[in-house]
Amino acid sequence: MKKNLGILLLLLGVSAVTAAISPAFLGFENIENLIRRSALFGWISVGAAFVILTGGIDLSIGSVICLVGCLAPWLLVDLGWSPWVALPSLLLLSAGLGLGHGLLVTRLGLQPFVVTLCGLLLYRGAARGLTQDRALGFRGEYSGLRELATGQWDVPFVPGFQVPVPATLLLALAVVCGVVLGRTVFGRHLYALGRNEEAARFAGVRTEAVTTAAYVICATLAGLGGLLFAFDVGSVQASSFGNFYELYAIAGAVLGGCALRGGEGTVLGVLLGAALMQVLRNATNLIGIPTQLEFAIIGAVILSGVVLDEVVKRVAAGRRARTTTGGR
């Protein structure tokens, strides 16, 4: 709870400074766009959090987004597949990729970094090969599907302000994932695995199954995110679509309190971390910071979050040690 409060205060602080420098930050249009982007990246940050909770990492998120996002218009428009067939097939593909990651990590003992790095290269290469690097888009008859990413709800008593549909979808996802992590046996096993895999195994936790499930969840949410991102922009190209999105997903989870060592993190914290990442991106544009420095800023923020987490851990461990020694 303290971590979530700290993230919230940092988010409010960055927002206040940005609004003071650029009043356009508080414009309805900018806030609506900020909420929509935060919601879209929130999907993949929540997915990344499941893997990070196990002590693993998934570098293939951006490429899964690219593959699914590019295959969607290719199947629907070029090949004429029904949405009732194409979309479930793409989600099954995403889950299958996550299953492959989990099995390679658990059954063959490969490092998650290596497995998902190879996935990063394989899936984007496959997307570029299948689509021949063509720009693909959705025709008018798919405007209903695009409403999932571009639609908005009117807010009562606030004329002119609308809440993006992705935000309501993310809220539903957050409730489900919050219940899974906080109220189910799987959630408890996930945290136990991240804190101490060997102890969890001796306690009867099926560590291989839990790890594999985490990768399946991450890849499936990345696939759903790929569909929403594609519906949002309307036109995709495999050479650039989803580039570095795994960076934003991991950064949102880490800033949200997910320790890279595993075993720590909450859904609320991840959502706040994802929102903070988008506010930082928005701030660089509004304040006039060169876009070339965007990734440098993001890298500095991630490094700061990891360093701060480690410092807090060591300080807390030192206090516990002193307390124990004093008690004796």
C-alpha cells in the first residue's frame, strides 16, 4: 500500500509540474487521449507483471503485439476471414506462444531472457515475412470492432468530457486480475514462487505449471493488446508496429512496484506505473523535450525505480536485523 501511495504521489507530482509548464495538459482532449493510451499500455503491463512476479521476464511482448496486430487486418481484409474466426484464432495463437515460452523455461531449463529474446526476433520476422512489410488497414465494415479501442462514453455532469472504452475494459481486467492474485490459490502460489522457488516446490506448489501459466497469461494479454492497438491506429506495418512496447510494459510493471526478483507487486500499482509512463511521454511532448530523448528518460526512470527498490529493501533488512539483535 505504501508503494502504491508513493507511485500515486509521483504521478500527481509529474502531472502538476507538466500542467504548470503547459496548460494544454489539462485540456479535455489531451486527458482523454492520455487515459486511452494509459489503458492500452495497462493491458500489456498487467501481463508483464504476471511473469515478473515469478522472477522471469518477457522481452517478446512488443513482437507478439506486432504479429497479432498485423495478422488481424491481413486475415479480416486480405483473406476475408470472419471476425468470429479470426479474432479467437489470434488469441489462441498468442496463448500458444506463451505456452511455448513457459515450456522452454520450465521443461528445458532455458533462461527466460534468452527464450523471449528469441521470440522478439522470431515473431516480428514472421509478421514482416507474412505481410511483406505492407501497410495493412481495416475497411469501414470493421468500424464496430475499432470502437473497442476508439469508442468513448459520455460522462454525466461533465459536458464535453468522455471516458475512452479501453479504460472500462482495463477496469474489468484489473478487477479480474486483482481477484486472481489476491483471492485465489494460483495467486498465492505465484507470489510464493517468486519469493523462493525452491521453498515453494517443497511446500507442494506445482512451480512448473504456475510459471507456464504466467507466460500464457502474459502472451494472451499481449495478443489482446495487439488487437486493441491495431484497432486504435487503424493501419499497421510490421516493420514498426509495436516497437519497444515491451519496454513500456516492463517499465510500467517495475514502476508499479513489481520487483524484478519476483514475489512482489499489485495490479493497482501496475496500473499507476503504466499511467506514469504515459504521463512522462506526454510531458516530453508538451514541454518541448526532443523526442530523441524519450527512451533516455524512460531508461533513467526504470533504473531509478530499480535502484530505489533495492535501497528500500536493504534499509528495511537492516532495520529488521537491528531490531532482532536488540531484542536478544
